[in-house]
Amino acid sequence: VAVSSLPAITLSKTTSSITTYENASLIVSFDSDNTVRNIKTSAGSLQSLSLVNDNNAIGFISLYNLLAVDVNVVTSIPLAVIVVQKNQAIQLVTHNLAFSTALSFFTATTYGGPTPLTNVYVSALYDS
């Protein structure tokens, strides 16, 4: 079959479908460290998390409604604790998990434990 001409295609840009959640400045990514890390240093809401545990051990990711400097991983109460199995990647939609102060996280080897687990990769999508 030979095609001698193609119909013209017109593309138009509409801005009504673009939301603030598609703003790249609201997406942050981290390699877990051996300390508490800030995701956002002011109030907002978490839309989703992508977590990759590149370890041969289970990871416990605790989310706190505090600045990282104010978190004591043994006594501070987390907003949520997410368990990521060894060598696993997960996508978690949090549906506007609100935090009034800040959002920080710590990755540990046990639930509520003080021993950090490195090589866990965290990407967060949040609304300001």
C-alpha cells in the first residue's frame, strides 16, 4: 500500500487539565541517610510516595509531622510507618496526608528502632 499524502493534524494546548500536582518543584527525591531527612520544611499535604528498598533487609520508613532536627526516632510519634520488603519497590498514594508543621522521614531496620537503614530511595509528591 502506498500513501501519497497524510491528513493534517492540529494540536492545541489546553491548560485546564494541568494541575499543581504536575509541578516539578513539588517532587523531591532522596537516598535515605543515617539521619532524619526533611521532605518539606513547612505545612502541606503528601500526595504520593515512591519507595525503593535496595537492601537484603526490610525497611521501616517513618513519616513525621516535624522538622528533621526536632525528631527523636525513639520517642517521636510518626504520622505513618511504611514497611518496604527487601529488594522491593512500591508506589503509595496517600490522598492528601496532611502535615501541619513539616514532613520528615527516617528509615530504620526495625519498627520504631533507632538503627538507620541506608540505600532506600524515597520520592515524594506533595502539595504546598
